[in-house]
Amino acid sequence: MKKNIFKIGVALLLVLPFWGCDKFLDLQPKNDKIVVDNKDSVYFSSASEVESALAGVYGDFRNEYFELDYFVNGDAQSDDCYAGADNPANFQIDDYNIDALNSNVSRDWAYLYSAIGKANAVINNTDAVTDPELTASRKKEIIGEACFIRAYMYFQLVQLWGDVPLQLQEIKTISAELLPEIYPIMFPPRNTKEEVYAQIITDLETALAGVKSTGPDKGYVTRVP
């Protein structure tokens, strides 16, 4: 009997919060458009936002690819060293016996294209910033630095895999009517390595014309004076 009373009490506690509700919440979205940033057509609105975005691109040189896999992919496949520790993925690379489940391959692909995506945002949207603190000369430097980094990342990709997708645009807005336009950006086909090298050269030429001849510190893209 006590158990039945307890069960009834619990049931009442669960029902009471909904007693005064006329109907359940059933709101429909106002439209089918998903906007990545709240300004839609303006990716960056200030000089500080652009500088922060560029710092994010530089920050990718400190991820696991450049801390570890860069050396495994290069030196471990040469006579310079052997893959140590107990990582089977590294052993596969060392032995030229890589299978489709190799975790290094999937994460390196993601790391490199993530950096390219960040560089694309800087390259494609810096010129549109109207903040007077971001001068025309600084815009040119920023775009040049981002172009060099994008070229460097694509050089890594083409050296590792040959034909790879050239992804040079970022997605700002997702909606059903824009699907034919954004689908090739989300799922780009592979380009030939010749096309990738041509884009690398174009980006390096942009960098050469834009970056400073000296930098404030090591780790920034500069050119030989």
C-alpha cells in the first residue's frame, strides 16, 4: 500500500508542472536560413578581429601536425630516423604500409584543411573591413601572410597525397536555396597536383608582393630584403 501511494505521489510531481500549460511548446523556425555570423555579408568588422583571425592561422603551426606528424611523415620515411614508441599508425608510415584506417592520415588531412579554411577567411574578407585602424598597407601584409600559409599547407597536402581538393572559399551562409552553390565548397572534387602547384605559386607571388621585409619576431612571414 505504501509503495502504491509513493508511486502515485511521484506521478503527481511529474504531472503538476504541465498542469497549467494550454499546449506544448511548438515553435516553427522563422526561415530556413542558417547564418554563420550575425552580420552575414560582413565577416570581420574591426581591425582587431582581422588580427585575431590571422593569429589563429599562425596558431595552427602549433598543432599536432607540426609538433609530431610532420617529422614522422618526412624523416621516418627516409633514412634519417625510425618510428619509435608504440604507435601502430607511425609504424605503418615508417614501413610504407599505410591502410585506410590510419589515424595519422585522417587527422593530418583535417589539420591541414582546417588551417586552409582559416587562411581563406582572412584572404577573402580582409579587404572589406572599413575600420580606419586597418590601413591599406596592413591589409596587404595580412593577406600576403595568410596566402603564404595557405600555400605552405597546400604544399604539405600535395607532397603527401598528390591530387587534392583546392578549397579557396569559405561558407558564410547555409540555406536550402544556396545548396547548389555551397555544395562544391563543402565537398570539393580533387584537383590535379599541377593545379595545386599553380595555386601555390599564385599565393607565394601574392605573399612576396605584400609581406614585410622584416618582422617583429621569429615565426612571422617575411621576405628577404
